[in-house]
Amino acid sequence: MDIDGEETMVHVPNTGRCKEILIPSTTVVLREEINESRKTKYDLIAGYKDEKIINIDSLLPNKVVEEALIENKIEGLKRFTKIEREKTFGNSRFDFKLTDKDNNVYYLEVKGVTLEKDGVAMSMSIS
């Protein structure tokens, strides 16, 4: 990355979006990390495609959903008052286990969007 005219190496937490977004002259969003043991000073968080900002940080969707759950911003999930991260059910691990006042449980998995085509966000899976 070119930061103030100086070539700087940055950490890319999700390499899946690079070919689509990280092309010459793309404006990116970096997060500065103050940690002496790191190899890089910055994390690549997002990049712009046309006028749209595209998230690259694969951990961010879970943080956004957790905040929305805590603040009761997701209409269909407002009744759940107990929010737990990274919980298992059987042999599967889910991003969230939600429990309401009657002990009804709802397991929630969050998926980030990995593809944009003609202004439509979609997730791509490989079988």
C-alpha cells in the first residue's frame, strides 16, 4: 500500500476479495494496530469499488451483528435477551446462541457477503 507516498506492507485478514477490489488506484480503509510484536502496522479493513465501500475484514460482520443484538436492532430477534458467542450444538459451532426469557433457544450463524455483481451483494460458495 502507498501511505503518504511510502510503500507500506499491511495485513490482509481476508484474501478472498483481493482480485475484485484491490486493483491499482483503489482507495482503501486501514486500521492502525499499535503492537510491537506485529509484522505490519496496519490491517486492511475495506476498499472502495466505485462509490461503494466493500468490507474485507472477515471478523467485522460478527461484531456488527453482536452490537445490533445487544442494542435490540434486529426486529425478529428482539425477544432474545441472553446473547452468547461461539456456542456448539451437537457437532456444530454457531456464531451466536440466543435465549429468551422462556428459555427458548435460537442459534444464529453470520455470513459476510463475498461477491458483488451489478450492484447486487451475494455470497459465493464452492461445492
